[in-house]
Amino acid sequence: MADLARRIAVARGDEPADLVLKGGRVLSVFTREWLETDLAIADGWIAGLGEYDGAEAIDVRGRYLVPGFIDAHMHLESTKLLPDEFARLVLPFGTTAAVADPHEIANVLGVDGVHWLIDFCSELPLDVFFMAPSCVPASRFESPRRAFGDADLESLLRRRRVLGLAEMMNFPGVIAGDERELSKLALRGGDHADGHAPGVAGKQLNAYAAAGIHSDHEALTLEEGRERLRAGIWLLIREASMARNLQALVPLIAELGPSQIAFCTDDRDPDDILDDGHINGMVRKAVAAGVAPEDALVVATLNPARWHGLRDLGALAPGYRADLLVLPDLASFRPELVLKSGRRVGEFPRPEVPEWVRQSVRIAPLSRDDLAVPDCKRVRAIGLVPDQVVTESLVVDADTEGLAKIAVVERHHATGRVGLGFVHGSGLQRGALASTVAHDAHNIVVLGISDDDMLAAVARVVELSGGIVAVDEGRVAAECPLPVAGLLSVATLQDVISQSRACNDAAQALGWSGATPFLTVAFLALSVIPALKITDQGLVDVEKFELVPLCC
Amino acid sequence: MADLARRIAVARGDEPADLVLKGGRVLSVFTREWLETDLAIADGWIAGLGEYDGAEAIDVRGRYLVPGFIDAHMHLESTKLLPDEFARLVLPFGTTAAVADPHEIANVLGVDGVHWLIDFCSELPLDVFFMAPSCVPASRFESPRRAFGDADLESLLRRRRVLGLAEMMNFPGVIAGDERELSKLALRGGDHADGHAPGVAGKQLNAYAAAGIHSDHEALTLEEGRERLRAGIWLLIREASMARNLQALVPLIAELGPSQIAFCTDDRDPDDILDDGHINGMVRKAVAAGVAPEDALVVATLNPARWHGLRDLGALAPGYRADLLVLPDLASFRPELVLKSGRRVGEFPRPEVPEWVRQSVRIAPLSRDDLAVPDCKRVRAIGLVPDQVVTESLVVDADTEGLAKIAVVERHHATGRVGLGFVHGSGLQRGALASTVAHDAHNIVVLGISDDDMLAAVARVVELSGGIVAVDEGRVAAECPLPVAGLLSVATLQDVISQSRACNDAAQALGWSGATPFLTVAFLALSVIPALKITDQGLVDVEKFELVPLCC
């Protein structure tokens, strides 16, 4: 309260501010005006706009001052970076807050892992908020370390930095009125829930919204976006590395107004962020596509704060956090200066990474027999679709040219369970690719032409306590260690990027024909995206939502 | 959950709705479009827009369907009606929810009285939400039954229907950084606080906002409204019986966008509502003044819900409460049909009114001596300003023509404390007016020419256990009994209106020259509105914020 009293005294003009930004054009997100005025900061908060003096002053004449960007929905784990390194990456791009769904960590390390992650982020200069992972496992066909129950969600929802329920991915369950899904929404704090409703339309969408789920980041088309807004569903426009929807959807900002639209990145590769920016890149592209800068900025700041009920973020006004960007222009959206809680972001230490989060890979001994497929003429094969996470469900001759074998090896409890299948269209000619990143249960997925290489790749992944590996004729061609839960690196951004690129290059050297080999492989295990997927339990026909045999 | 499952089944189209409104034009508050479609209702909630069948159907072709109106800030007690009777009055006008600050009851009956009021409202077909009264007493110069402490506020803030802190009327205290005010804002739930900042501007306004208070309903001018919006303060446009700000402020809806503006009534007389409507009357006037109907409707529905975090109110979309109005046109805003939670509002019973809330008037014996003023030549006098709650602080000769005597008699603990003063400009020629409605502590205020009539008026008010009374030459000329806390009637709307009118007529017969005698008198005791006021403790110079003697 002494702090608050001082902030009020600074606002009154009775005490000097810590820092005054002099003479900039300050965006009022509430009125969409640019106000030419000073901005005074005290103890990390905005004290006031107007003429102020402070211990320090920065001349920002001719510059644009806007609130820090807020990512409305993302998964930290997609970056492969520990959150402190993620913060070092995105803060210079102006992202000062992110709302994370930690469901990858949740699948591997259980609720303890999520609590650890929340604690890990608590002292970072980036504000990381969390949504409680609502679908662990993603479906009954997946084997995480442990399924989440309502008590797990409750333990998370009680925490200050947990805002609600993360994306309700079991949309068929919600729409069908499955009691296990509805019970989550009835939890204290479950009335704020993010959605995930790919392709859901008409009365199915009404049913999803009737359950009380009022956001979705899976809209692809103007039509889908419009329908969501009309149904009272916040449109979280996504620009993920594998799912870029911004160009398609931004015309809705002008057509129907920005008031219920926010930006999110969902799943982003680290090199993608480095090359393209983060939320600031979305603002840049939106403005380049004709969106008014003020609207694009509101969609990137105030709106995600409003959707998530973050009352003191997303605006430059007294009583708001001094999360603030100084922009040289309204085209590049690359900030000259980023203030988080009123401070320049300097160096900051890595919080402790305990040993237990680095010991998550436990498999039963694996032999060639475990990779042996039944002898049959016609087999199911997962048909890759270039640059998409959806697949085709194919039935092909077992001796079809270019089929690769795929296996998912349970790695949480060393059960020895292995699911087997084939993949069509990878381009792979030899060797094997293995990864402990395999959505959402993150068992070990391994794809290969040679069983021996597949075994070698799995063995190396286990030695690393998790990671991604490319093996060529028994030799490790490239690797990216991901020891934290088998998902996150302890290396720097540059090392993670170069290791990831080396792995992708190695995969391409082995014949892989698409752009993102390991990301593609990681999604082949996700049993809730059509059409044919594979888990440690076997092949999953996602449309029928049942396990199906390899042989036809 | 069985209910929710059924609502979802109705939304899917797998079960018939309870009620379908067929073929109307449904306002999407999110996109500001009129959607021509059916609207299906199940168990009090909106299941979906689209083609639906139901147990009952109503043809609403050519009609406009809009969400029920929400009053963003009001005091139930101003209507003198028990809340059930208030509900009977405003529901037909389309108000389906109101956010009430019960600080009048709080001053008289303490926190128990507020809990009783919340309970009383819990089963009404009108949604009454509450804000915890933050300023009991309004100042140290007032004597309520008991001052509220933080524990009282906490007991209220824990309740489901209590949304935050009611208007922080001690704005000088907040701006000065008074620890007692800041401690309220630090309570759990105190981060949502309504403001009250009359005339506050510039750095003072920054200081108020810096404290975390982000609404105000006291703006009078475009300039003040603009300044509030730019400072991140929600502009609650008020149209109260004694303070009509709508015409002055509605141009801001077009100028700066409607997104942070809501309507409120603050203090409304019952006959004013009957004549002029409620929130619907504000929408009507706004549209008549040139505001787009869609914008005016958003300001009356979605926006108050957003400001107060009422996630399932204020919109016609699946997952929202079926609080819905059928309008014949976009000019009168007088609904043909009002549905609250999907049901037509029929008759409903009065909840219990316990005896203890009807026994609030306790005074020490009062004699002519108690009304005797010191003998002096020059006296202070409260100068009335026609139709305003502000007064002038005058110093006049004691024998000035037309001075009336005013007394405030402590009535909670029978202390015998009496404050004495004079009023200039009332027009009163003879008799006396007395009332237990005397903001905010609601001690007995009595104004008169004859001491005997003043004593008779007080005696009658005590006999009634509260109310307003006009006495002419020892005889009760008119009265309106207000036995509940001395603030609310147990009579019907029509009786309250006719009794109130009789009292006003009687006051005018005694010479009163303004429009609203008892409302004016009631505000003479409110020690936080300039310039000179009177409480049981004596005359208060509001600008100096100190007690001042009668004689000069």
C-alpha cells in the first residue's frame, strides 16, 4: 500500500516519477487516438499522462508509444526453449505477456510439472499467465504420464496466475454433452475457458458455445470467423508456424470491428520467431494487409487482456502496468525500446531447473521384434498433406514404393507398449527420425526406413533424456537434446535453432520432402486431428474415433 | 450438469427447445449486425441462433430482438420501493439486470442489512448484483448506525452476487493516498471498483485512476467524458432524476466509439421511471439524439456486463442467459415482450421482510430546547441552487427574510445529537418537512418555519418507523411511510407515487418553490457534495472539509 500511495503521489505530481517518456504519441486503446503527451512511470506502473518530471527522462518525440503485446494463446513448449530463454527472444519484439497452455509439460510431468513451470515463470520479466490444461490426455487413445482429473485442474485454477481452462480440445465430447467434459467447465474458475473448434459450424458450434466456451483459435476462413463472432465467440486469430490464418482472417477486423478479436501464436518454432517476429509480426502483417494500425494494436494489446480478464494490462493509462513499447513508425512494429513494468529488460538469470524434470524418459528394452509388422497385403498408411497437420487415411499395398515405418514407443512408465504403422508421402529414403516431442502424450515417435536405424534413433533419444535425432546408417547425423520433459532444451536460442536446423537438414538429406520434418512427425501422434494418426496404442481413425488395425 | 447437457442437446438440435422466437431480427452485440434467424431457448439460456423447433414458438417476424438492459450503477433505495416492487416497475421497460450500491441501507442497517437485501433479491426475476458500499459513513461528519470496516467489506465481497467495491466516494481521500481508502482497494475483490469523481480532472484524475478505479458516473461535459475515456476510466453515462447527463455526453459514443461507455440511472424517483422509462428511456433518448441504435443498445447491454465482468449477460448468443427483449421498432424502445431467463415475467411474491429491518428509528426525546439556536447577528445559511444537489455557503443576517431552520436528529442510537442550521431559498413559508431519507447516514432531517411543526413532523416520522412527512400548523398534511430502514416503503408503486406526490404537493402548499422538495432536503445532509451541508454533528463546510459554527 505504501507503493500504491507513492504511485498516487506521482500521479498527482507531488513526487517525481521514476521515469518520464517525454513528448511521444501515446496510443489510447480506449479511444483509438494518439495523444501527444508525456507518460510518467512509478514503481512499474503508469502514474499518468500529462506533464510530468522524473528521476529519468527519455525524449520520445516523434515516436509512438503503445502497450506491450499480449499473446492470447500459446504453448511455450513449441519453442523448445525454457521460458526464460523464450522471454529473451520475444521481449525485444515487444511481447510483454503471454497466456500459455502448458499441456505438453502436463502430459509428461503431470500437474507437478505444471506447478513447476508456473513457479519457474513467476520471476521472469515476461508476464506468463497460464490456462489449466483441460485435455490430458488429448483422447483415450493417448498415454500420458498420468491423466488429469478435476482435482488437478482445481489445484491449478486456484493459482493466481492461472486464468481459466485451456483450450477444450475434446470438442466432440463437449458438443456431445460428455459429463467428464462438462464437469471441468463447472469447476470454480472453469467459467473462463478457451476453445478449440476446428471446422465446427452451425448447430455444433452453437452447442460448443452453449457449453460456455467463448473463444476459438481454429478458424481458417472469413466465413468461420464471422460465424464465431456472431456466436459470441472471441476470434483468436492465429499465426502459428504450421497454421497461418492471419491473411485470411484480418479483413474481419474492418468488417465487423475489432472488439472481440485478439492475436495469438499457438505453436511457434524459435527460428520462425527470430525471422518473423512474434505478435509484433502479426501487427505488421495486419497493417500491411490494410488494417488500421490503431485497430491492429488494440487487437494485440487491450483485447487479449479483456478476453482473459487481465484488468491492469493492455493499455497505457494510469493504474495500468507500465508494459510499454516505443515504436519508430507504424509499419515495422519493431520496438526501439521495450519497458516491462517500467524497466528496460536487461539480463536476467535462469531459474532453477531441478533434476526431476530432466528425467522423464523411461522405456522398456526395445528390440527388432517390437518393430515387426504383421504380414499382410494391404495396409493402412498415414498420408501426409504438405504443410498441414491433418493427414489422409490411406489403404495401400504393403509394398508400395516410399512407405516409411512409424512407431510410437510408450516412454513414461516403461510399459513396452509400441504402436506401429506406415507413413506415405514423407519422401524419406533411408535412416530414421526419432523424437520425444510427439503431441500430446509425447511418447517417442520414430519414423524410418531401416528398423536398425529406428532402434538406434530411439536409443539415442533415451540417452539424451529426450530430444530429436536423425540417424543415418547407424550413425547419429544430427540431434537436438531436449532434456526438460523431453520437450525443452537447456541451450540458448541460437544453439536450439542451429541444432533444430541441423536435424531438419539431416532429415532432408535422408530424403524428407516437406518443410518441417520433425514438427510434422510430432503431430502424427496427435489423435484428435483427422484423419489417421498413431499412438503407442496403435493406429487411430480420428473421424470414427476408434483404433483400427494396420492390416486391411 | 444435467441442465447444461440438455442445453447443449437443444443447441445441437437433438432436443426441442423450450421456446423458439421465430424469424426476428436478432442483434449481435459483437458484430453490431441484425441477424434474421430463429432464437432457441432452453432452461433459461440461449441455446442457439439458427433454425430450431421448440415446445413453444412465438412469431417475431419484423420485430427486433435485443438483450435485456443492464443498469451499470444504481441505488435501489432511491426508488423508495422494495426491490420486488422495483422489479415489477422496471422489467416491463426491459431492464433485466441492475448493479446496485446499497449504501443507504448500509448506513442504517449495517452489514447485516446489506446481507438481508442481497438475500431478499436472490429469488427475484430481476438480476440484482451488488457492489460493496465503500464509504460508510460518507465522511467523518456523518453518523451512520455503524461505520463499515474492511471486515464488513470482505464479508460482502465473498458473496457471489457482489461484484466489487461500490463507488469510492471519498475521492479526495483516494487522491491523497489515505491508507484507509487504499486498504479497501487492496481487499480480495477490491480490484473491481466503481468510481465517483465529480469535477476531478488532470493529475487529480490520474491519481484516482492510478489507484485502480476505472469507472466514473459523475462526468457532466464532453470534456470530462473524453478525459475519463482517455484515462482508461469507463464512462458510465448517468441519467438520474436530479442529474441528467445523457444529452451532454452521448456525442462521445460516435466520437470515440462505444466500447468503454455504459448507461446508468444512479438515483431515480419511481414516478420518473414510470413516466420516462428506465434504461430503455436512455436508449430512446440517445437514438433520438443521433446515436446509432446498435451502438446505443451495446452501451445498454454488453458494455455494462463487460465492465462488471458479468460473463453470461448482455448478449444474444449461445451460452448467454436468455434475458431478451422483443422491440416493435428502434425508436420507442418499449418492449412488446420481456423474457428474463427465458420466461415471461408474470406475478411473483414478495420475499419476507423481517421485523428487525422495520425498526430502525431510535431517537432521544426531542424538545423545543433542542431546536434553539444561539443568538447571533450573522449566521451561516445553506443556499439552495434550483434542481442541483450542490449548495452555496452563505453568510446572512439572522433575520433575513425567508430563512428556514434545518435540524438533523441522530436516529440510530438515540444519542440526542442534533445539528442545527438555516436554509436560504427554499420558499417555505410555514410548517415543516421531515424525512428519514437524508443522505448518506439517514438521520432525521427536518426543515421548517415553526419549531412546533418541526417537532410534530419528527414525532410523526418516528411513529411511522420512518418516512417523509409534511406538517402544517401542527397537523400532518401528507406523509409517505418508509418503514424499511426508514428508506423503503412496503406499499405498491402506485401508492408510493401518490404518497410522494402528496408530500411534494403539501410542501409546495407550504411555499416550497423548487421541483423536488424532499429529494432536495435529503441531499442537504450529504457532507461530501459542496458547499455547505448539515449533519447531526453540525454544519459542514465541504470545501474545507470541516465543521463550522452556525454563528459568524
